[in-house]
Amino acid sequence: MAGSAQLALGAAAAVAAAVLAASGCAARAVPDPHEAVAGYERAVSRGDAHAVYGLLTKESRAAHGEEETRRLLEEAKQEISAQARAIAAPGASARATAEVPFVDGERAVLVLENGEFRVDSAAGLPALPRTPGAALAELRAALARRSYSALVRVLSRDTRAAIERDLGALVEGLAHPDSLLVKVHGEAAEVQVPGGHRVLLEREGGVWRIRDFD
């Protein structure tokens, strides 16, 4: 059930939020995330919807509400209990992160290592998005910076390889541009490039510009 998974994710996010509550003050002790995890597992096991609701993040509380949380716990207690036990398992590890938004929409991601926050990614640095939302944020940042290298990094392996193949074929086909047949139609031109690509050009103020290519 999607709702039960969202409930578990909300609790996991609350664990991270508990860890990050002290990130703004170096002198303050960082909370142990395992305490929040254990509290969540105990609340789920005894069917305490009020306690589960209290452990959710603000966003998850707003999305579900206490009554919806209670309903989800009643209808999918077995599934949610299994998720809670997995989160609280002895071998489970916690990774504390923090996001610092900038006024231009960029963000920096910090990771807690050995009691200190380190920069995991920031503008211009490779990122490792661990949620769909984070991947979309990286896409937005790449487009905002007009950065081809950043854009390529957010693509899947297959998509990246396909783009590289297409660009490689286009580069190879344009190896001898002066030998290509150019069809000029007034202020526009079309070129068929070996390898199956086509380039459209147009003249602006006496200067030829690339209008499109495929």
C-alpha cells in the first residue's frame, strides 16, 4: 500500500530531522537517530497511532493528518510493522544529511561524518541524489547553470550513453564540413550529415547560425 510506504518514509525523514536539529550549533550534541527509530518501531508494534504521528515530519503530518495515520496503521499494521522492524534492525545504518538552500534555487547537501558536517554536493560539484525529488533538483540546477556536464551527470546510464553515441556520430559526420552538401534556401540552409543526422542553419545579420540539429 502506497500510504503505508509513505508513512514509513515520513518516519524515516523524521529520524533525519531529529539528527539535523542540532546541526546549526556546533556545541550542541547531535541526537542519536537510533533512538527515534526505536521509538517508531515501539509505537508501531503497540499500535499507538498518536505516537507514530508525533514522530512524523511536519510535511508528513500535514499530508496524512492524525486520523489518516491511525487508519493506515489499522489497515496495514502488518506491513508497516515489517518496515519499522527493518528500519530498527541492528544492521541498519543511519546517514544524517542536511540541505542548505540558496536564494537562487541552488542547494548544498551536507553529510554528518565523525561528528562534523561535510559538503556532499553543492553547485558545480557532483551530487548523489537519493530521492526522486533530489534528482529533479539536480536537473533544475543543471539547466539553470546551462551546464552540459552537470546535465549529463543527472541522466541515467542508458540515456547518457545514447546521447554520447548521437553526439559522437555527429562529431564524426562533421569531420570535413566543407565537403558536405549544403542546400541553401534564401536565409536558411539544410545539411544532411553522414550517419543520419541533419543540421538546419539560418542567417542572422549576415552570420550563419545553427537553428537546430537531430
